[in-house]
Amino acid sequence: MSSPNHSQFHHPPLSGPFRTRLIWLSPSLDANSPIQCQIAEAPLAQMPPYEALSYAWDSHEGNATIQCFNGTNQILQVTRNCERALKRLRLVDHPRILWVDAICIDQTSDKDKETQIPLMKDIYTLAQRVVLWIGNENRSTRNLFDQMEAAQYFTVIPTVIPSELLRCCGSCAKSIVHIPSNQNNQILNSEGTGGAHYGFFSRAPFERMWCVQELVLGRQVLVVCGSRSLDWDFLSRGLNEFTRMNKEMGMDAIESRMRPILDRTGLVTRFRGMLHDPSRRHARGPGSLAMCGLSLADVVEMARMRGASVSHDKVYALHGLLGCLGIQLPPPEYRKPIGNVFREMAIASLHVDRNLNLLYLVTGSQSAEASIASWVPDLTDSHPPLVPPIRRYQASGGSQPGFDTGPSQAELVVWAKIIGHVGTTGDAMPRFSMASSPDPTAIPYISAAQSEKAFVILKQWAIIAQGAQATDLRPFSSTLLLDAVMKSALDFPAFQRVFNALHHLLLTAEPREVVVDRAIASNLSYIGDIEGASDQHLEFALQLVASQLAMLIGAVFHEAQQPKALHYWLMLMLRRRKFFLAHLGGLTQMGLGTEGVESGDSIMLVQGLNTPMIARLMGKGNDGYDMWKLLGPAFVYGVMNAELWNEGTGLFPMKLV
């Protein structure tokens, strides 16, 4: 609401291209006095020294006002978090020149936004410094900054592990002898250690889509939290070092729960190295992503997990960054249907990556209102099922991809063969919502009620599997785990005993009787780290892990303890997935697909993809070709290693719509 003494500020149109606006933030000795500033136009070629602010809006509506002098005193609405950032950055004796998106871009004008977004690459690159405002400080963040500045980290004397086992089995051995889970949780949630790191890096700016580009493009990035500040590169290195130390000392619960944070910050660090390392500048271009072990599909997946107040910004917030890499997208246009915006990004991914890996991100749950094609990942789906470990498989025999987007680029044609259809299906594992604690340093967790629901679904799946192949439990175990343990592990008697116990548990126990420790997750995941070990050392390591698992599972039958949580890792791996029986000619196998899979859907092998895909015939198009709806990737036991590929015979052009 306008003050009676001040009119509402309206952004004058910019006088020409390649121009933006800057603010001169007026100084004040009173930290709580209202924000006052001047807004002036500036050409990119002649910008004065300035800093660019990066922050999370926290609200799309302006709920605070600042005073802008533009010949007369006027007011402009901004978010409360923007106001807090400006008060923190305001100097006491002279103006501070800043670029702030909410002020320097007319947020009421799509035309102004469409003009300024292509310039973001230059705006953040030309800035002397990017200031990332995290928010107000608290005791936890103060302790974290104290320890970061002193380069001191929480350490634990690890249990002594034989050096021979460490050399042969690596981190698997460290996970076998470890601090109990309840102590790990206490350490993780203690101030200055994992909980403080998790709470800090889970704040809104790190979840925001625009912040990725802003952090990457800035030559220097200063992270500001309340009265404290640190250089971004130092903060990032400290986070990696903290996690590495805890992993080496056997504190795997901390490392595993920090993994999403590390993935988030690691992507920014890789991009920063690509753009700012002088030795890499000659390699810039669409191929530079691959040189850093990334793909445009990885960027699309990251965009899906980040927040944006406007869905279009899931793509538009990357324009400047991708432009620096020589990847050009169509210019921003907020009136364009969101399905078209996402499709343009998908097409760029197919052509830049030169493969079909983008299709692994399809969930089959695209928003009907948004008219998103079935083969285009829905970037508004921020809690998708986990992407399968595709590098483990070669369902299509390692074949090279072939595809065509056609002249209209509204459809995608791939080469595929039908190998079977979906039979009986179980219920889909639900989207687990992570409960959070009032403690800002606490790690989100899955509630007991959700654990019980998951157990009921797992039990249903086990009954379906028992009816199909009661004499062989390995297909069910392997399918349930998406082959997450290395394939040879299932051949060892120790693991067979554990999986037999797990299967028996699912078929006989009631939900209220289940006790499965979260340590199972880390123990299973480390089996993949020891593929190079000899069979003798591998068998020894597996027996140790299996003994621990068997002891935990045995507690269900012998001690009748009250449940705490079902297998945490398994629940996350299986969220929004559905168990099904796959009818492959005269053979019946077990499979896992996305939540939208139904009986009768077709199971396909697609040239160039490592996993089978599930698709549904939707009828014929005007051109006489069959039209298929893609439902996403699947795991089908006995198919994942080209057993039914037959050198690609029987392929046909499959049109995805």
C-alpha cells in the first residue's frame, strides 16, 4: 500500500538494448531505518563498479516497501527477505552500488523480464562480486562459521579396522564396524557438525533455481549469513572436507544424508571451474559439459529439483549459464505454454548430449493441464522417483541411439522393439513426505506411519512375487533393490541367507512387528565399492555385512521389539515405483516401473537406452503411425544385460507423443 506522502514507483522503459538498471543504496547509521535508494539506468559496456545480489525471494508477493528517489520520493514493494538483505548490506558512510533482480527488473512487465534475462550472463559476470544472502544467523550458523573460519571440524577416533581389510574392501569394511545409528544421529544433529551443515545448506537460496546461475557466473562469491560472511569456494571446500573426514572415520550416516547437499554444491563447483579456470576456457562449448563428466540431461534433472516461483524460470534461469557454454536456447517468452518451454529444453538436451538419456527422467506423471509431451520431463515435478543406476545395465546391448524430432519438434521418434507386456501390478509406493523438526539443524525423516504403509505395500509385492516364482527368491531381491548391490553379491550364500530372511519377514510379519535399522542402507550401498576385491576378501566382507543384517532382522522374530522405521534407504529407492509381473513371451519375470504403469502396457527395448522402457499405445495419428505414451524406465529381471536384445532385430520407428 502506498504511503500518503509517496507515490508508487514505476520503472521507466530502458532507452535501448544492452542496458540495465543499478541501485545506489543510501548509507545509514541506523540498521533498522527504512531502505532508501536511487535507481538509474546503465549501459553494460560502461557499468560502474557494482555487486550483484543473489537471494531467495521467500514470497512472490511484495510484503515490504523501500523508498526510491527518482526526482521525487516514491516507494517500491519488495519481499521481506530482500529488505533484510539490503539492510544487512547497507553501509554506514557511503552508498553501495548493487544489482538486485526484484528492483532492477520491472517484475510487473513480462517484456522487461524477457529483455533482461538474456543479459543476466553479463550482469553477473561483470559484477565485482556476487553476494549470496542466506538469511539471518542463529546459534547453529554462528558455530558453523566459527569452525569454518578456524578450519576446525568435529572428529572422532574410529574403531580400529585391520589394514588388510581396509585395503581390499575399502569403505565397505569401515561401514561394518561403526558407531551405532543412534549415536550417529546425535553427532549428525549436533551443532557445528553434520546437522549445522545440513541446516545451513538446506536454506532457501540453495534450493532456488536462479541461485545456481548466479553462483556460477560470479567471479567472486561472498556468502553472507546475518553478520557473518565467507568466500563461497572456501565454504564449499570445507563442506567436502567435512564429509570426507566423516566417511573415512566410518560415520557413514552423516556422509549418506549429506549426499544431496554435496550433489547440489558440487554441481556449482564444477560449473565454476569450467567457467573461471583459465586452463579450461579454450574448451568452452557444448562439448565442455561432457569434459567435466556432465550432460545437459544432468542439468535438466537439477532444474527439476530446484524451486522457482514461475515454472518458466526452471529453464530461463539457466539461459545465461548455458549461453556461456555455447548452448543457445530460444529467447525467453513468458506467454509461451510451459509444455513448449520444457520441450525446447528437452530437444536441446537430446542434440547436445547426442543420446537419449533424458528419457530416464520421465515419470509418466506429466501435468495434463500443462500439455507436456510424455517424453519430456516435467520440471514442475520436484519429488520424482530416483533415476535407476543406468550405468550398471545394457538392456539394448550397448547400441548407439537413433532418434528424430521431426520438423515440428512436437514428437520424438526412436527405434524400439516390444519384448512383452505388463501383467499383474502391485500398488505404487507413495510419495514419502519428509517430516522435519523445529530444530533447524535436524535431518528430515520419514514418519512411522509412512513406514508402516510402505511395509504393507512391500508385503503385497512379496505375495505377488511368491505366486510367480516361489522357489527362487533372488529375482525378487534383485528387483526390489534395482540390482543396487553388485550382481555377484547375490551368488554368495551369506547374502542369500539375508535375502531369504527379508523375504520371509515380508511374507509373515505384521507391520507393527517390523524393526529394520537404517544402517542396512549404508551397508548395502558399499558393496558396490569393492568390485575389484578378490573373491576371498569379498566373501569375508559380505559375511560380516550379512551377519549384521541377519542379527537386525532376527530381532524381529526373537525380541519382538517395537518398530521404529522400515528400511529407510529402500523406501527412498522405491518411492513412486510400482512392482509388476512382466510377461515376456512364455517367460514371466519381475519388474519395477513408474507409478503410472498398468496391466497391459508394453515393455520395450529402445536402441541406445540401458534399461527397458514402459509405453502405452494411444492410437494412430493422422499420418497412420501408432502413437505411444512413454511411462518411463523400468527394471525387469533377466532383461537388463541384453538377454532379449538379439542384435537389435525387430526394431520399428516408435513415435512418442
